[in-house]
Amino acid sequence: MPYNTDGVGYRPTDTSTGAADKAAATSSTWRGRVLSDLAANGPGTSVTIARRLHASILTIRPRLTELRHAGKIIDAGRREPNAANRREIVWEARI
């Protein structure tokens, strides 16, 4: 998946690139919040991070992908079940 200059991933379609450009306005702020949360509160899944930040999971999951792509977070090697009883990756800040 390609990433724009703001680190937002997109697919090579006009709708995806347009959405990535629009998301770029707030994505760096949210990446910073997610990274700060992981550094301050320890590892967490996308669901736990979203809860801690009072944010939508749809805001958090793409930021985790961007942070992983940038090498700022890593898979902690654990999985935790979510509300649908599916396993989620536990992420941690790479310090």
C-alpha cells in the first residue's frame, strides 16, 4: 500500500487518494495521541487504545497501521479477544 507525504495509506484510486488527502489534516495529531498513549499507558489493542482516547476505532486502526509502517510501534507478540471474540494484536511503543 502506498503512503502519501503525511504517512496516510491509500489505494491507487481517486476515492482512496482523496480520502487519504482529507485524513492527512488530522492523522498526524491522532498518530501522536496513539503513540503517547502507548508510551504512557503501556501496550494495548486497537479497541483498548480507542477506549482510552475516547475515539472511534475507525480513527485508531489506520493510525496504528501508519505507526507500524513508520517503525514507531511493534507487535507485542500477544493477542487479546475483542467483543466479537476475535483475536486482536497487542501493540506497544518502540522506544
